[in-house]
Amino acid sequence: TRFGMGEAPGDLQKKLAGVFLNLLNQDTAPGVIAFYGEGVKLACDGSPVLEPLRSLSERGSRLVLCQTCLDFFGLRESVRVGIVGGMGDIIAAMQNADRVVSV
């Protein structure tokens, strides 16, 4: 939901997201990662975490980006990893998951 992780200054949020995603790449890749709100910016041009996201995608994680959010921020053409979906896709992923983790 954020362009980073946690309640912290912006630079720290981005650093935390990078550490989290790099560590996640060393474990079993999650089935789906959903991005909405400012979180969609993580999958777009200029994101500091594009490489770990690409790696997760290559390992089989489905990265779903909220179309409404991308359009709101004018980022539809800036997407570099993942698929553009809707809130329905995000809800379906949550309903079909054995476990949902929100960070």
C-alpha cells in the first residue's frame, strides 16, 4: 500500500522494502503479491526494488498491480514488472490464498 514499508521516513521505507524483498527471494516465493495505493509505484520506472521484484516474478510469484491506482497516479505506461489487474483480481487472490500477509 506504500512506496516502501512501514511508518518511517520515505528513504527508510524504501530501504526496508528492498531488504524485505531480497530476503523473500531467498525463501519460497509467495504465490501472489498485490500492489495498491502508492504501492503500485514499487513496480514502475524509478523504483529501487525492481530487481528483486523481477526475480520474484521469474521464480513464479504473480505480481498484481491495481489498475485504478496506476491510472490515478498516471503510471500505467511506467509499469516495468507485474500485471495490471483490478481490485477484483486482488480480492480473488486473497480469497484463494491459504494465508494472507499484509506488510
